Amino acid sequence: MAKLFFRYAVMNAGKSTQLLQIAHDYDKNGRSILCLKPKIDTKEGGFIISRLEDGLIKRKADFLTLPDKGWLYSKIKKTQTEAIKEGKPISVILIDEAQFLSELNVWDLTRIVAYLDIPVICFALKVDAFGKPFPGSAALFALSQDIEEVTTRAICCYSEKPRKATFQVRHINGKPVFSGSQVAIEDEHEILYKPVCLHEYIKMKDEADGWIDK
């Protein structure tokens, strides 16, 4: 029986690498799969890219998802119908950057699992750079049948000790920021995200906010 799987972690923890490994394994065994990512994620174009080997490990997404109600289910149903006619039914759906899915998309994923019996594995960030849940991630936490943290250990960039990172902090033109829009795609500014542990994140945030422990 198909399930909706949710795999989460911070940036640099190997989410996309794990997705590409799963895709490779299915390909090697002659199984048909779909690799997707939300259209809102314009970085890297239509590719799913691992940070290993300077981004040389990558795969073109089969298509980019739109947030509209029913769109994703209808698209997958049509694709699966055509795949079955060709004798190559879809064995699994892999979704990268799933934090950018809409809540309506996630409900569609439950329909894909229930009505089409196709397993769906989503990889996503848990929270944004300000510690707030993404709508897609929140819906996946609520509706997924199988939830796990990606076990690859992302190391905090700021701690003197090798602490596990559980957040990512946004840098604009080299400066850490703690407010702004949830989605920020690089434009005229250099926007980077760095993994950080809770200890260092709260210290950096409080310093930026002028909060002092009395």
C-alpha cells in the first residue's frame, strides 16, 4: 500500500542528494519515476541539484508543480494513465524543496497515495530562516504517514564545537538577517543560507534584536 513520506532536514544535510540516490536506484532497476519540484523555486532552473561535486550531480525535474487546488492530482493522474498505456507505470514520485508546496498540493498528494496507489516521498526544510514553519512543511507534518529527519549530519557553521545544525540563517550581502519574506530568491543582492545550531542561532538573533539576558 502506497504512503506519503516526509523527509526533513536543514540545508546542507543531503536532502537532494538522498532524493537523487533514490531516483538512481529506481532507474537502475528499470522502474518509472517522477522527480518534481515547486515552480516557485526558480533557483537552479528546472533541475534538482546535489551540492556534492559542485552541483555536477543533478537531474532535470519532470515538471514543476503549481499551487492550485486539484492541479497536482490531475497532472499525476493523467501522466499515470499514459504511463500505464505504455506499460511503464509510475513506481514512485520524488519531490524536492517540498516546503514550497501549497497546503492544497499536499492534500493532492494524499489523493495520489489513496486513489492512484503511488508512493510519494517529499524532501523539505522544516522551518524557514526565521524559525517559522513553511506551509508545505506544516501540512506534510500533519498529513504524512511516515516522517523522518534526514540522518546526514549538517554541521553548524558558527559553533566552535561540531554541533548539529537545526536551523539555517539567511545572509544578504554577507550579513545575517532575521526578518523579511519567507521566500527570498537571489536577485540584485547576494543571498546565502548557512546551517546553524540552536545555541548560535538564538545568540545571533538576540544580538540583532538588541535583547540582553539579565
